[in-house]
Amino acid sequence: MQTLELKKRIQAYLADADDRVLKIVNSVFENYYNEEKEVVAFYPDGSPMTKKQYKAALDIAEEQILKGDFISVEEFEREES
């Protein structure tokens, strides 16, 4: 089902919805949008990181690992001394 068709269908349902259905739909939207703003981690500088940003950072890290773009613990320790 295409996005526009889905939006029209949902609008039609909402036009006839009772309080119970509206509360359920409202709860779904609140949870969805609050989840994107929820802080799940912090950047090294201490600024907050949302779940979406955290997932993006993990995706980048996984790409780097697959490309071999990393150093070993031993190499890191040598750089630190």
C-alpha cells in the first residue's frame, strides 16, 4: 500500500473513531516520536545521543570494521605511550 493511500485510509478511520481508538492511536504516536528523542548514550564530549544517532554511529563502526579501518589494542597502547 502506498503512503498516500495509507494516510487517506487512516484519516478515514480517525474520522469515525471513538475515544478509545483515539487514545490508542495517540499513544502509538507519542511512543514513536518520544523514542526518537530518548537519550540512550553520550558522545565523548558529554553531549546526549538519541537512539537514532546511536544506531547511526554503530552502523558507521560496523562499516569501518568490515573495511579493516581499525587498529589493534597493542597498536593503540603503543600510540598512547
